[in-house]
Amino acid sequence: MNVKNLMAELERKHPGESEYLQAVQEVLESIEEVYNQHPEFEKAKIVERIVEPDRIFTFRVTWVDDKGEVQTNLGYRVQFNSAIGPYKGGLRFHKAVNPSMLKFLGFEQTFKNALTTLPMGGAKGGSDFDPVGKSDAEIMRFCQAFMTELWNNIGVDTDVPAGDVGVGGREIGFLNGMYQKLARKYHTGVLTGKGMTWGGSVLRPEATGFGALYFVQHMLDKAGKSIKGATVAISGFGNVAWGAATKATELGAKVIAISGPDGVIYNPNGMTDEKIAYMLELRASNRNIVAPFAERFPDATFTPGKKAWSVKCDIALPCAFQNELNGDDAKELIANGTWCCAEVSNMGCTPEAIHAFQSAGILFAPGKAVNAGGVATSGLEMTQNCMHISWSGKEVDEKLHYIMQSIHEACVKYGTQEDGTVNYVKGANIAGFMKVATAMLEQGII
Ligand code: 2IT
């Protein structure tokens, strides 16, 4: 394969799909060398097939708001790749959702899910519905209308959606209720991220953040560093940021920043149980602002319009949205002495930022390895649902630990460079690709 030619062809076919093209380019650049050592991949045109989703469902979602006005949004499900198992991946409700965003996320999900050691294909879906400022009743009506279109294309052995940005336990509840009503099927394993009384797994809400910190621990161990006493800047204040802040604090780090679209909270004394619990309250309010944190906790200060990356820290953890940390942010962090950045959001860093970190010798790991604990625990939720049992927190946590360690080992296996350091981007991309590509090859030209 030739990355330049392939990218030119994809840009021609999918003009303007910038997030999708960015995600594909990163993977192709990582795997080019290994791919070209496997003529059987080239012969089966694996790369040309793996970059395109199997299919995309697009649908209209019409609902009535609290004022009685009719609203129409667009809904999507991108079933990207099923070579290693049923489609699996989250739903994102955000005003900027479009096919490019969901294709990038579905593509990343395919390799991430391969890294988890579990048999799950890749998918993503969502809507341009904006949850900000919506009432619970509006969210319920929207979720019900969304599921009216989606239900026939998902199922326990075909496609298992979950949450993502804008979709948490509340939304999964409304979606699952409507699914059961429409499909008249009552298997608990059609969606993951469910409530604890109706098939949810303990630790699923925490799993993305916890898994990320377990991965960071392995990465730091390997580099002879420790998280104890390190200062950590986190972007966002949603479910993923909450899990990361909880585990980082538990491991002895000091979380000195969180952020929102409105600005950054500088929190020099670190987190307390009360502060961490308040993050959940802030998110559930649907106002999408972080400023009230500083009103509630006077030792913290709010600066409008600034990102978490303006705070001097040892470890930077993007936990919010794609491309939230750019080349200039990376330079500012490096100048301030940051020595590790782990993407907890999907594609949280721009290519310029990743390049800046790597050239400065800063420990960097990509989202598809770091944040895979979330979907891995969704996989564990599916297992429990299919076995009709519930594991204890200890059992789930042990399995999550094992999975994050396996992902780290896979990155080391495929990403170790001549000088002994690990290129985690390359390692994660090659490890994920090799598994999916082998599965595709062995199942013929389909
Ligand atoms: O990006 C992700 O891995 C998720 N949003 C979680 C997907 C899942 O199926 O739990």
C-alpha cells in the first residue's frame, strides 16, 4: 500500500470528512511498514476494505419539545466492521454530530475493540440532538423517537449500542425501555451502560476513567516513573473525566484542573470526595458549564475561555472531545514541564500535538488504547447479561485490570523502538489492525 495514494482516493470519495480522514491517515501511517510485509493482506485488499464502514443507517428523528413545538433531528448508526464479533460502540448526542464524526469514531472503535481481547466488532451512532438545556421529559421523548427508528437494526448478537458524549445512564434507560416495547424482546444485553437494577454492570460508569489510569500506571512503570504525587490536568467534567479524577486521586495524584466549554477550574489542593461527587451533579444539570464548581468550592478558581492545558501539570489527560488539544496547547504543556499525556477522549489530540509530544520525548498514548476500558467493561456487561448473572465489583475490576495490562503489553510488543522506548500510537494501531485484518482474511472476500 501507499498511504499518499490511498488518502488521495479517500479524499476524493469522501470530500470534507475531516475527522474521518484524520483518523484513517493516523492508522495507515502506523501500519504501512508491517502491511507491506504481508502480501496476503495486499492481495485481499484488506486496507481498502477496512477503511470503509460495512453500512450506515441514517434516519429522521422527530419529537415534540416542552413548548409543544415539533423538532426534527438526524439520527445515525455506523456499523463499521464485524470481523471479530457483533457491532459494538456508543451513541453520541451532540449538536456537531455528522457522518464524518461518527465514521471516525466507528473506525477507531473497530481497532479499540480488537485491543480489548474480547470478541466485539466496531460501530458508532448518534444524533445532532443537543442535550444542553433540555428537560428530562424532552430527553425521554427524543430517546424514544430515536429508538423508534433504530430498534430493528440492533440486537444482542448483531449490534449493541452504549453511551458516549451526551448519552449516559439516563438516556440508556429511555432507549432500552423503548427498545423492549417495540421489539418485544427482553434480553438484557441489547444496550450496555444500563442501570444496576436492570442488567447493568458494576463499575461500567467508572470503567473508562479507571481503565485509563490503570493504563497510565503501566506506561509510567515501564518508563520508571510514578503517578504518586504527580499533578494532573483533566479536560471536561463528564462521566469520563469523573472516573479519571476519582482513580487518579485514589492513586495519590493531585487533580489540579478540570474544564468545560466555558473555561477552566484551577484546583490547587486537588480533589476531595465532595468535589468528585459534585462533578456528577454539574454534568447531570445539563447546563454544560463548569464555572459553578468554583462558587461551590472557594479554594478553586475559574478562568473563562481557557483550556485545562493552560495549567502547569505533570500529566495531561484529555477527557472531553476530539481535537481538544492542539499543537499550540502541546507546546504550552511542554514548556510548563508536562512529561506525560494520555488521550482518554477519542482522538483528543491533533496530529500536530502528537508530533510535538513525540519529538519532545514526552510519554504519549492514544485513545484507542487508553480509553478501551470503557468498551471492555461493556463487553463484560454483555457477558454477564448472556450468562444471566452479575459479577461483584472485585471481579469486574480484576478483569478490567487484566484487560488494560494486556493492551499495554500489545502496545509494547508492536511499538517498541530501537532505543527501547515505546511508540504507543504505532503499537496500538498495529496490534488492533493485525487482529482485525487476520479475522477478515480468514473469513474470505465478503
Ligand atoms: O468510545 C467508546 O469506547 C465508548 N463510547 C464506549 C462504547 C461502549 O460500547 O461501551
